[in-house]
Amino acid sequence: MDLWQLSKGKSAVIKSLSDQLHQDQVRRLLELGFEPGETIHCEQQMTLGGPRSFRTSSGVFCLEKNIAHSITVEKES
């Protein structure tokens, strides 16, 4: 599943970042803590498809839909 599909209040582990992302986008996501193996938690979902807030060990960050769709995650069991 991709990160955008993660429901508010749920956690998952990042599996990979899409090859479709620009190198600068990948670098920035890694700087923010969106790296494979990192546990991520969906903090908030805006209405009408607005950005969503995600918590990593580095902090809380908002991502737009197109970026969140480019991050593959696996729900924690």
C-alpha cells in the first residue's frame, strides 16, 4: 500500500520510495526521516484531499497526495 492509504491514527513501516520521484525530492524525504525501515504514523487527514500530517522519529510533516502516493509502506501488525 502507499502512504496516502494509511488511515488517521494508524502506523506503518516505510518499505521504499518510488523511482518516479525526482532525486531532490528523495533527498529531502530522507532528510525528514522518510526512509525505508522507519515507522511512520498518520497524525491528521485534511478534508477534500488536502495534505496529511505524518510523524516520523524526526518530527511531524505534511505531505501532499502525489508525494505520499510515491512512498510504499506496510502496516504494522
